[in-house]
Amino acid sequence: MKLIIRNATVIDSKSPFHNQKVDIQIENGLLSKIDSKIENTGNYNEVHLENLHVSQGWFDSSVSLGEPGFEERETIINGLTVAAKSGFTAIALQPNSYPIIDNQSQINFVKSKAKEAATQLFPIGALTKESQGKDLAELFDMKNAGAIAFGDYNKNIDNPNLLKIALQYTQDFDGLVLAFCQNPDIKGNGVVNEGIVSTRLGLKGIPSLAEEIEVARNLFLLEYTGGKLHIPTISTAQSVALIRKAKAKGLQVSCSVAVHHLVLTDDLLDGFDSRYKVSPPLRTESDRKTLLKGVKDGTIDLITSDHNPIDIEHKKMEFDLAKNGTIGLESAFGALNTVLPLEICIEKLTTGKSIFGIESAPIDEGEIANLSFFYSRWNLDVY
């Protein structure tokens, strides 16, 4: 491929061209030349787009695609096409398919499905067999097959000793453990955030404590064992505070927040619209503001779409019975631009690669051409 990108504003704090408008020449998959003006002397195709911006390729750390087993929700090829059109050059695939991705052969299967896609697929292996929380899965074999982390999607690890062993075992091969935090006993039959809205609507609530007590427990385990722990999709103010303190102690903990928890609150539930039924549930405006503060001060490491499409038969029904989940790849960047400055948006969409052990490179001459292109239509200096 021989291509010249004209008049693109670089948004990459690690690049010597950060915040500069430049021409970018791409040849054989590399950024062969970057300058204020590049002459087309080699019959290069050219791209001219108004208000074009470019950054390192975006990475989404939590994407569910259904295949194998739930192709009616979304196939791998369709999901990767959507991701590419949404600006993501890489995604981490959650293991919540059927069968669960809990062994080497399943890792190889999903990787083979993504070979021809523009967006790279990096599988997350289940932490426990069939994600049942009883016995550890074949972690080392999955690591060798290409798994970048291990976790049971949206399932709490009820047995603390199992998590302790996982954190100890994965240190032998520098593995990353994911621990979704939601105590099932405290959650009970709750379907929305416990608070004024749940009381007014007569819906069973999930208290913030259900998340926070597990965050605290898992951080204590990490302090005891060492290792690397990632806490996905936190949703409460106290979770942010707990993780901030753990980082101050020097623990190797990272965390993410879903886009919808940064832009939406449980006030939207008045219409009993099951599209807003997600796990963890939408929280309060106070939680949302604290999550945004955590993103800005670096406590929250990355932002995910938590893309989890659910077929209409399991979504468009009574709120109590509808499954948790929402799509998010398509709207992620646009939604984030309404609540965060552009540079922070890009930082939180790219730095996750280093946490998950995925190679990345700054926008500079001689580096791999792994880029995301986008427009910036908002002036967010006020945020």
C-alpha cells in the first residue's frame, strides 16, 4: 500500500508531531515519512479530508461478539467490521460465547475467524472452566495460544482462594487476571442501581456496596499475592477511591470504565427501557461525575465500549426479564467527546494496549502504520 494522508492533525502525546498538522506517507505498512508538506513523487494514492485527525490505533478492552454459539447476536466478522468503521484497530474479545473460550482450541478458533479483518482480535481466555468459578481453566496453554488476559465476563469470582491462586500462578508467565466485581448475594435479584430511582419505579436495586466490597476484597488479595489485576467496568465513586489508594501503595492494578457509565445515569430508567439494562447498572449523577474525575486524574486507566449485543428476543421484553447488555462500538467516540477533552479521550482509547501486553508505536517515521482517523467537532476546553 502506497498512501499519503494530507493535512492530518496528530493527537499522540508520545509522538514528536503531537498537535501538529502534517502529511503522512505510508508505504509497506510503515510510516515512511511525516512532514508539513510531502511531494507525491511515487504515484501514491492520496486522502484529503477536512478536519482530519489521526492517533495511534484505538483499542477496546471489552467486546462480546456472540460467535461461536450466539451468532444471532453478532458474528466475529461483522463485529470486527463494525469495530473498524468505529475507529478501533484492535479489540479484546470476551470469552462469553458457547462454548466458553476456556481452552487452547477455542482461542485458535476465534483467532482464525479474524485473520482477514482490518481490526485485530485479541482473545481473553476464561479464568475458570466454563466460567463456572470452580476450577482454573488452562491458563498457560491459552497464553501460549494467544490469550492476552484471563477473566470470566461479568461474573464475580466468589471463591477468594481461587482468585488468590490465579494471581499467584499467572506470575510465572506474566499473565493478567481480570476480576469483575459484583457480590451476587448482595446483588440478589436486583436489576438496577439501588436508590431513589429504583424505589420510585418499584424495581429491585443493586447497591453500590455489591461492587465496592468485592473491589476491596480483591485489592487485599492482590496486596497479599502480588501479580497483575485488572478490574473492568467499575461504576461507583467508592470503587474509584479504593483503586486510587491501591495504586498509591504501588499495587499492579488497573481498571476500566464503560462509556455508558460516563455519559448516562439511572434517571433514564423512568420509561422502563431495557436498552439501558446493563451490568453493572447505570448509577447516579454523583457516581458519573466521580468516574469522570477518575478518568482525568489517571485513576481509571482506560475506557471501553463494553460492547455486548443482545438479540431482540432477549432484550425487548419486561425490564426484569431482559438480559443485560448494550452495543457501544459505534457510538463510543462520539459519546466520549461530549464529556471529556479530546486528548484524554484518545489517551484512554489507546493506553490499554500496554496494560494488555499489545505492541503499540508512536506516530513517527519508521514506525508501524497502526492508526485511527477521526474528526473533532467539539471545543471542550471547558471540561
